[in-house]
Amino acid sequence: MNRILTGDRTTGKLHLGHYAGSLQNRVKLQDEYDTFIILADVQALTTHFERPELIRKSIYDVAIDNLSVGLDPNKITMFLQSKINAIAELTVFYSMLVSVNSLRHNPTIKTEAKQYGYDDLSYGFLGYPVSQTADITFCNADLVPVGEDQLPHIEQGRKIVRRFNDLYGKGKVIIKEPQALISNTPRLIGLDGNSKMGKSLGNAIYLSDTVEEVNIKVKSAITDKNRISIKDKGNPDICTVSKYHQAFSRDEYENICEMCRNANIGCVACKELLSKRINLILEPFRERRAYYEEHLGEVGDIIVNGSERANKVGNEMVESVKKAMSIYIS
Ligand code: TRP
């Protein structure tokens, strides 16, 4: 069985954007692949090092978000990044094989640096694609299902692996070159029309939101601003709600757009349709969430057991890496 590895930083609860772009896909893939899910708490430190208590809480939030959408703890290996020694060790070895310049030119690093307002990047932040390469390769993952923003990191990782194998492999592949598996769903924008969805922007629907929270948030979404009266014809191309229908009401999408264009449906009714759809998707998640929230010990066990398995795999990997580099003593 081929292996996939993917996961999230533990910097807060996951939202519908995560679901549409990634979690939905994970649930499908878990039956076909040996699925490793990383709770990236070390990577979370690269931006949230001053908020360790938030990271600690988010470990449980993100774990439960993943379980609530239907990832099966009996099938997957969910583990905590900071518990995996191999990731820390490989990060150090890999850091010799990547230039500071190539990290500085990584487009995602550049965008994120701007977003966080860093004009003076920390060494850890600049280097997180290196540590992410360790996240992926410590278990020799074949595929990495991620959003498009992560592509530069995967590419950077592939280069590191190629360099490692060329330098130390003596013709053999010590570390597998991972491949990105990009989800084909378009990135979900914020309810306010902002291209990014996020906690700090207050424009996201969380997987843990209640029916009422979803209804209130959808009501506040920005639609076609030129449509003032229900009699005005709308333009779905510039409407946030339409983007959400495209993602979550696929079978009705064309129909809804047409009704909007002909002024056969008003924004209020259109939003009600959307809230219903979203709540229908979230309903089964809410049930599983309620179970895990009452059984936090079980969630802890899932992470501890997953980390144990990941450590076994990782320790073997580090052994063969060190051997290849001839830095061992026997
Ligand atoms: N960087 C990813 C994100 O921000 C999270 C992540 C950490 C990850 N390590 C990973 C994703 C390894 C895929 C593989 O969403």
C-alpha cells in the first residue's frame, strides 16, 4: 500500500476551506493509502512561538476536526510532530542541502512573511520547508495531498531528497522523492469576499460551528454589491455566496446562478439554501465531534499510539540515513 502524508499546523480550529481543499480528500484517500496525518505543532511555533498554550489547545482541536469529518482512527496514523525524533534529526541533515537563497525565494514563504508582517524572518520560519521535507520523508511517503500554496515546499523537498540520494545513495534510493497530490477544488474565499479565510479575519465558518453560527455567518456574507433590490438581476461571478454554492451545492449550482441572473431568487433565499447545505454537511461531523469531546482521553490515546507507530518507522529511516551518510559507530 502506498503511503500518503498530510496535515495541518496546530494554530487554531479548522474551517470549511480546510474541508473543501483537503480534509474531504483525506477521507476518501484513507481507504486506498496508508494515511499519515501530522499535527504540526513544531511548524506552528514558527509563527506562534509566543502562544504555546494556543498550540497545545489546538492539538486537540485539529485532531478532533480531522476525526469529526470521518477519518477513521483504526485506519490512519495521526501523530504529533514534536514527538517524532526522526523529524528533528532529518531537519538538521537536510538543512545542509538547501541554500538560504532558495528558501528566501520560495513564493509561499514570501507571501506568508508579508501576511505575518515579518521584515526580519526567523531562522526557523525561513527553514520550515526543510522541516516539512522531514515531515514527509521520515516515513518515506509517496504522495502529499495538499493545496496549491504548498507546492513550492514539495518542490523544494524533492530537490533536497534528490541531492541527498545523489550525494550519499551510491546509486541507491535511500529516501523516496515525494509527489504532491493537488486537490482540484478551487480555494474557498472568506465570507467577506477576502481571498483568504482565517480566524484573524473573522470570515470563516468552522467545522465546529453550530447551526445558528452557520446561519448568522452566511447571512453576513457579501453578495453582488450592485444588487440592491430583489428585482435587480444579480451577477454570481462577483458574489461570495455563489462561490460557496459552487463548492457545496454542485448539483444545483448552474440553476442557482441562472435564477440569480434572472432575478428569480433573492439573496436572502439564496443564503438560506446555502446555510441548509452547509449544515447538512456539518451534521454528521457534529455527532462525531460530540463523541470525541466527551472522550478526550481517547483522542489523546489516538495521538500517542499514532506517534509511537510513526516513531518506529522514523527511527528505522534515520538509521538508514545515518548509515548512508556514514555517520554511525558500531
Ligand atoms: N504547511 C502545512 C500547512 O500550513 C502543514 C504541514 C506541516 C504539512 N507539515 C506538513 C502539510 C507535511 C503536508 C505535509 O497547511
